[in-house]
Amino acid sequence: MTDLADDLDQWTGARSGARADRVRPAVRQAMAAAGFVPMDLGDGCHAWYRRSEDGTHALISHNNALDGDPTVRDWIVGQYGERGGFVEVGGLPLSRALEGADILPSPVRPDGSLVEALYPSLQQALDDLG
């Protein structure tokens, strides 16, 4: 495991201060089923975090919070590289954000260069990077 991955792990779970027990059950259950854990991002911001085997990680949040109405299109999903780069899509209901966590491409291109991009839809991200 890399140093950055170790650093990220210290900000998740019980040690983070991010309290999943205060999140509505529908959100908490969906996130847990998809393998996400709460993460404290600092400055009062929180997100759901899941690390991938390829050295990237996904974050999902609702206006920098763990909880929100799962049907409202205010959720943000992103894939983040261990050494930089990101691909983010906002304005999604929770179900689409969870889908995005599974299908968004890595923010690291095969040649090692980094992608840093915000997209208005999952389809545009896939069309551009896929």
C-alpha cells in the first residue's frame, strides 16, 4: 500500500469523525452495499470513499455532506488518482452517482498524464475519456 493510500485510510471510518449513523438509512445502506465508507475531508466537509485496486479512489457527496435526499440531483461523484488527477460529475441522483463510481474512467491516462476535468453528465465524461 502506498503512503497516500495509508493517509486516506486514516480519514475514513470511526477515526474520522464522519458519522454515518446520522445519515438516513436509504443512503447509508446504498453506500455500504457499494463498498463506501464515510470520510472526513476537513473544514466540515464529508464524502463517501471507496478505494480501487488500480490506485484510484471514488468519492461521492451531497453538497460536501454524507446525507441528502437520494432522489435529488445534487450528488457529486468523482474518480481521483493517487498522485493527482480527477474526473468529476455533478448534478446526479444518488443512484446515478453510484453508477458513476463504477463506470467513470481513471483520471490517469495510459501514458501517465493526468486528467483534471469536471463534466455535466456521465455520458459526456465517458464520451470524452472512454
